Amino acid sequence: MSGMVSYELFTTKMGSGSGFTSDGGIYQTFINNTGVSLKGTIVSISTTVDNAVDIAPANSQMPIGVIYESGITNNNPVKVVVYGKAQVLLKNGEAASNGYWCGVSDVAGRMYQLSLVPSTTEHNREIGHSLEVKTSGTNILSYVQVHFN
């Protein structure tokens, strides 16, 4: 075998609630417990609802993914990118730069970036590495190669 995995094999092994996004990410489906979902929001596993995600708290060291689709109401299935390329919401007023380290900011569900890898404690907030340059603003989505500690 050449190392290629068919979509059918992937979904057989990962389950029918998994797939590939058009951006190049791998998603899994969870129950939305974030209110109305907003694409790019960083999420963590819910502590109150089974098989669900909540907005990752400020400075969270336990992020598991990024919301892929906006407009999904509570208690409905929502796609969450858990690995690969995804658009992530920057903390308002923050900019993005190529190659920067990305982590959960001091604002719930939002990302910040650093040019150098931070201390070990802060490093546990990592979500991935920046793939593009974006100027600061409000509700800015920026591509990140996501991976979680």
C-alpha cells in the first residue's frame, strides 16, 4: 500500500461523524454547547453535556478544536476541526504573522500569537502555528495549522 488512505477507510476507522474540511482540516462532530456557534471559536470538551463542546475558557490549557461552522444552535451537531488547517478567530485588536506560535488568549475562545515559543506553562495553551498575515481588527479569522497538546 502506498500510504494513502481512502475516505471510506478514514470514515470506517474514525466514525461517520468525522471528515475533511474544504480548508484541509480534519473535523469531528460534537454537540454544540457554545450558544450559537461562531466559525473559528476555540473550544474545549464540555463539563456539563455529554459528547459536547464549550467555548474554551480564557487562558485554557485544554483546547481540543476550532468550530468549523457558524449558526449552529445549542444541542445540535457541530463540526470541530481537531487537526490540520483551520480558520481561527484572533483576539480583537491582535494581528497575525506567518510562522508565529498560536495559543488560547486571555479572551475565551480567541487566539493570540507570539514570535517565540513561550514558557512551559503558557505553552500548554498552544493550538498550532500561524499560516498567514492579518491586520488587527474585530472578529478576524486567520489560517492556522492546528494541533493540540
